[in-house]
Amino acid sequence: MLSGSISIQVGSGSTMTLSVPSSPNNTLSGLASLIGEFPLGVTASVVQNADGSYGLSLSSQTAGSDGDLTATSKILDTTNTNSTTLGYTTSSDINSLTTLGISVNNDGSLTFDAASLDSVLNTDYSGVVGFFQNASSWGQSFSTMLTNSGTSSPTGVLALSSSSDSSIESTLNANVSKEERLISAQQISLTAELNSANEIMQELPTQLDGVNELYSAITGYNQNTNG
């Protein structure tokens, strides 16, 4: 069971102090629900720590320095009187991939520092989880961006690109069909012309023989003198 209060401030906004709800909601879940009832710009949730214990995770809903989260806890866990304060983690401490050891080089490539990620996971595991899973977090925003960019959204980049490719493909297929019809018509026309030319070529010897006979009849050239 919990007692006391917690003060929360996001960025340069006003500080709000909330008291732990009365029994039976004087638990981490009750405190998280209470924080969610106020427009603080903060998401509160109960998370399991790496050692199996549970803690309160506070996540700022505003990215960047404007979303820097400050919390002052004066909460006492009455089941553990050795501690006068309640520990908590905040995802606003992790607000970029750089904090997780991932950086972007000038050429667009990524650099990954495994040691930095191990360090963050060991010291603020719930913060890393919140960075990817909490409402309005980077992870949720990135997931939404990927979904909106995919084919599941009619206005997504991939969907629009696929639609454009289909339209271009249809146009190309129509042009190919048109060219094939034109080529077929020209082929028929050329075949007819070649057949006509072949017929003329075949008639030329006969016509030449006729010309020779006519020439011989007129001039007497190449006539048989014994005939």
C-alpha cells in the first residue's frame, strides 16, 4: 500500500501535485490511473523491472526537450518502511535512438553501439520499453508511420507507388497491343506488295519473249533463214 504524493512537471509547464488515492486504490495501478485522469501530458503505467519487481513508469507525451519530465516523489510504500520514497522510471530520459546506441552517419548508414544499448537496458529497462510501447512514444509513432506508408493504407507511399506502377503497366500493355496491331497490318500490306512484285517478276520473261518476237518480226533480226 502507498501513501504520500508525487509532483509532475512536463517541460516548462506547471507542476501538479497528486496525492495517492485512498484504499483500496492506494497501489501502483491506482496511482497510474489517477495520473491518467489529469491532462498532464504524461502517460503512467505499471511495469515489471528486470529483477521481477514492479515500478511506476512515467512517459512524456511530448517529444524533444519540450517534453522533459520532472517528477518528485514523496510516496511511501507502507509495506516497506525502510524506504521513505517510491522509485520510478521515466521514458522521457530516453527520447531518441541515439540514447540506445543507434546513430545515423552523414552518408545515411547506421552505426550501432551494443555497449550503449546494454547499459541502458541494465539501468532503465522500463524506459526502453516505454520508448517503444507507450502511447505517443517513438515506437508507436514509427509503427503508425510504417502502417500508413504500407499497402494497407490507400494513401500510403507503397500503395500509391503500386497504383502508379499498375497504371504505367496498363498504359505500356495498351501501347504494346496497339503496336502489335499496327505491325500486323503493315505485315499484311507488305506481304501483298511482295506477292504482287513477285507476280510481276514472273511475268517479265514472257513479256520479254513477246518483245523479242515483235522486234524480230519488224526487223527480221534473229529469224531462221532456212524457215
